[in-house]
Amino acid sequence: MAIAQQQLDPDMSWLIKAARQLLRPVARLLVGKLSCQIAIELLKAAYVEEARSQLMRENPDQRVTKSLLSLLTGLDTRVVSAVEAENSYTAVRAKDLCPEADILHAWCQQQTYQDPETGKPAILPITGRGVSFQTLVSRTAGRNVTYATVLRRLTESGNLEEVDEDHVRIISPHYNAIDASEQTVIEIGIASIDRLGRTVMHNLKAKPPAPKWLHQDRWTRYIPADQVDTLRTRIRSLLTEDISNVEAELDRCETPLRKEGCTTVGVGWFYWEDPDEHCGITESR
């Protein structure tokens, strides 16, 4: 749902823009891998968890009520109760992760689409009004999703194989939109986003004499295309040297065994480019 700019309090419109900018990279990581509906449910759970943690930190002797949680999150108290009644991170079923997974699940579980002799997923006609891949997609994912789009996605993922030009069969019933290397990149990236978020939150809350944590970026829009490869290599070299120095300092200060009173300390580095920005002119998105 779009938020009309003229309906926003001018003093708070920046927060909507900031939230959108924050959520875009998260969406970029999840699109095609996790359905929006599941992401929304997980966001609700995260809101409730963070609201409860915030209230407990600020007022450790005060009871955290559903009313307070509702006030901080904007969620109905019934939704708060439902979220806290179940672990949203484990309650998600594999078939609900995305439409592709749901289609494969229906094909494997519904008797209509099974071979009557073996009980296994049947080879299906690709199109047709009866029992076919086309009707399976329509009944499972809705009429707005075309069977051709799903067929291409599931064939590319290695889940389906076209027997001939008119029939298709399942090769693997487990849809996985992420390979092992992508999983590692996503896990590292999400961990970095989480740590950066902790830095931002600390700096929001820090009051003198408590020091703010270092948070700096350096960037420019005026790098000629023919200089990018050279600059990328030089910055990698600089960062690699800096990483080695920081690792040596961490090694110097850390105790051999973790004990009470220890604090986790870390520093992060990353390099980025935006090919859509050139010479200060940003293309519309």
C-alpha cells in the first residue's frame, strides 16, 4: 500500500523514507526466496520481541502488558497474543515459503496429482482443463500466476523436467531457491546488517559522557567507468592491510578463555558500487 506523501506529517516524512530505504535491501535479499506474507509475519514477531526487550531494559521492574506491546508496535492485542503464543520462526511450513514450494507440495501430497499405481507424483500434461500442471498452478498459486512462469522457474531450479513437449515430471520435491554459496553470502550479509543496526541504535541512545561508536562512510559519484576496476583493486589492498592490523589488536587484547565480564567487540568492512549512479545523476527506480 502506497503512503501518500501529502498525508504525512512533514516532520515525520523522513522516517517513512528511511524505513523504505532500510527495507529495500532486505526485500532485495528475499525476493524470489521467501514470500512477502511470510516476511510480514516474521516482521510482526520481530516487532513484538523488540518491543518487549525495549520495555524490559527501560523499566525492568514494570510488568510488560499486552497493552504496552500493542502501543509500541501498532498491532492489535490479539495479534500480539497470537505472535507470542507460537514461535514464528519455527511455525513456518516449508510449503508456505513461496508459491513454488507450495505447488510442489500439492503435487506430492494431493491424490489428484499422484500416480494411482505407485502413489508417487504423476507425470502431468503441461496444459489442459483436467488434471494438468496448468490447473495445479492455478488452483495452488492463483490465476494471476501463469503456469509457463512457474514451469520455467522450477525447471531452472532442477525440480522439474519436461518429459516431452506436452508433459512434465518432478525430479526433486524440495524447492530450494538458494544454493550453498548464496546461503553463506546471505548469512554473512544479514549478520553484518544486524551489527550495523546495533551501532546505529547505540548512537541513538548514547548520551554524554557515554561515547558514540565509530560509524563512517566515504563515497563519491564521480569515478569514471575506466577507473573502477583499478580503484576496486587498490581499495581491497588497503582494507586487507587494515583488517590485518585490527585482527592483531583484537588478538592482543583478548583473554584465552571467555569469562564473566567479557564483551564481544568487532569491526566490519565492506565495499560497494552502484552502477545506476553516474556523475551525480540517479536514474529513477
